[in-house]
Amino acid sequence: MKINLDVLNSVQKNKETLYFDFSNLRSINSFEIVELFLYILSLGYVDYQVKERGEVFTKLKSVNFFQELEKIKQNKLGISSFRQKEEKDFCKLQSYFYKADFYSSCENIVALLINLGFTEELALLLLSSLGELVDNSFFHNLGRWDTRLGPLIIMLMQAFPEKREFNISVSDFGVGFLETLKKNYPETSNEEEAIKLALKENITSRIEKRGGNGLLFLQNNIFNGFKGNLLIRSRDTLIEVKKHEEIKLLKNNLPFRNSTNIFINLKY
Amino acid sequence: MKRIHLKTFGKILMGREEGRSSYHVFKEKLSEIPDGEKAFCDFTDVMVMAPSFCDEVFGEIEAESPARLVIDQNVNLATKKAFETVEQARKIKFEFGEYV
């Protein structure tokens, strides 16, 4: 997957209105969809106008992009079901305001994965990994969420059943890896170091230093149960994990303040 | 051997805070089983258990009262992986077996 994030340049802000101009873009991949979504929210989304539409606009519309933006703007909770007879490629965004929202959608997520051709065992393994990410996100950001948006997790799923490829992204507007870990690991000085640290065993921000294996569990499952890779962005820094210990810094100057995005790319 | 049904804690066992609350209830159930007798942890109808929940309940109990629990050997792969993650992190070993 080629990551350039040029799509972020298609958004301009004027007072409380955002203007989208997608005319220079030919396509958008699932990682960029989530990043664009987070970027729009980070700009203080109130209203938007689309200056130029094109293929990217059509794609965004098809994944409920604007519908989910509206839902967040109105802070409405609607657990739109993932359970659909999807036979073709699809992509969906979903927002969670409470941890319980995620729990409520777990059975639908498993049903959807099985529908796509996952074995039940792999579907549950992936669900369990997602559960750890969501749990961590709500725990580490307690009392520290973005003051405007409050607790909010965005999940995006994109499937290509014919290629047996599946992407899933769990992102939030929390404080990021460095802020979370620096209390227990004061020698950590930047987001890249903090992400690399978080991928190791028993790394936690909890006072009692218990736990801290959520990302390790995810890695073990991805690199043992599936073929795939991980993209992890914390604030302005994006890294790629291809397999255990093979970590590459992709960017460290992205226009994000508080937010993280863990993007899982699976071949099953 | 006495049986503790994990489905009484939920179908989806996830979350460290949820695990911490469950730990206290689980411990109460365990206290009703005479010392020296093992507790069989029955996962029938549990869809999945994640590592953080597992750590808070089973990691804690195993650390406090080693060899008190026998874990249902028929747990699914995801739940088995959660136990393995806790074993690795805490350097402990769970006993898996059947209800006898």
C-alpha cells in the first residue's frame, strides 16, 4: 500500500467551514481515509463544502464518510450493523463513544469476518486483538481525551474478499504513545521511540506496571495467524511494522496533534 | 473438582477494568470450594476472552493460589492465546484439562 497522504492537502479551513477539493486526487486507500477523517475532526469540523468532487468524493461517500462525520458532529450514537451479506469489496467507518459500544458490535464484527471467509478461530483472534486496542485506548485516555470531541474511537474496515485482503483501523483522539508512556519510561524522548517501546513485552503506563501486552498480542496474532503488516501513527509520527523487530519510520512530520491510528493490513 | 462457569461473567470477556471487577466475584466463588479441591473453569458458551481480562482474573488467581485452577482444555484458539500471553508475561503455567 502506497502511503503519501496528499489527500490531507485537499482540505482547507475558512472560519468554521471546511472546503474539500479532491480534483487533484485519483484514488484514496483505506489508511488515507482514516487519516483524512481524523484530520478533519482535528481541524474542528463544523460544516463542510465540497468544491470539487470526483472519484475520491464518490469513494468517501460510499464508506459512510460524511454520514459518520455528521454523527460525530451531533454526538449521536448509532451502532450501524456490520452484519451484511458483503460479497464484493467494501469499506465502512464506525465511531464508538463508549467501550460498551464496541462490545455491542463484537458479534456483528465476527459475523462479518466469517462472511468474508475468515475461519471462526481467526475471526475471534482478530476480535480479541481489537478488544485489547479499544480497552487500552479508553483506559490510557481517561480524563485526557480531546476536550472538544471527548472519548471517541473511529474504526474503519475495508475488505477485498476476492484478494482475501482485509484492513482494519482503530484510531482515537487520545494523547498518543509518548505522553502515555513517558511517566513510567522517562528516558523516552519522541513518538518513534515510544511506539517502538510499546511493541515490546510488559510495557505499560499503569502505576502498578501490570499488563502492557496489547500491541504484542496483536503482533503475535498478525504475524503468526495471518500474513500482514501494521501501520502505527502516534501524533505526527508514522511507522510500519512488517514483522517482529522489523520497524521502519515512514513519517515524523504529519499534521496531527493528539491522535493515534493503528492500521492492520491482513491477508487471510 | 467444582465447576465455575465463565459464561456467568459474560459471553465476551474483554477489558482490564472488567477483568478486575470479575476477579473479586471469581475469588468469592473460589472461596466456596474447599481448600485442596480444584476449580474447573468452564468456558462453554464464552465467545472469546482477551489477554487483559485473562491477566486480571486468571493471572492474579494463579499468582495468589498456584495450581488451584484447571482450565477447560476445549477453549477456542483466541482464548488459548490469551492464556499463553499471560503465561509468557507472568512466567507462570496454567493447567489445562477436562472436568472430572
